[in-house]
Amino acid sequence: MRQTHVCPKCQHNRILLIETVNDRSGEYDRNYEMHIAQMDDENRYGAKSMFGKVSAVVCKSCGHTELFVAKPSSIPIDGMAVRELVGHEPQGPYR
């Protein structure tokens, strides 16, 4: 939707880009950022690390929303809090 400007749910072509998703914490607004809590040896969540600002695209018709994180390659894969899922290789000719 971010690249095509068309909603995958309803095919509407009016999309809203929200550059910075805000989070409200108490009385203060702040930018929403991806935080990952690292697990310790006893499977308890400990320190949190921040990775990238969150933006969103929203379909103006049906409200379908997709979130995006800046620089996703900077998110560490530890096998516990973050696991990488790998799908099938693309089929067909490359363009």
C-alpha cells in the first residue's frame, strides 16, 4: 500500500501517509518507536533497546492500516524475542 497507493483490502486509491506515529504516555506525546525487550537466561524480559521510528499508511475508505519501521535491518535477531521467518523464494521471471 505504501508503494502502490492502493488498498489491498478494498482497492481504494486514497491512502494517508502518517510519517510519525505518536504514542501517548501519561501527559506527554512522543514518537512511537520499535522497542525490543531482551530476554535473560531465565526467560524473563529485561532491558529494552530502541530500533527505528514507526510510520503508517491508512486506507481512507476502509481504515486498513500498515505499520512500517525505519531501518528494519538494524533489528537484531536473537532467536527468542525476535525470530526471522523465511518464506518461499519468488517464482517466475525477475524484472
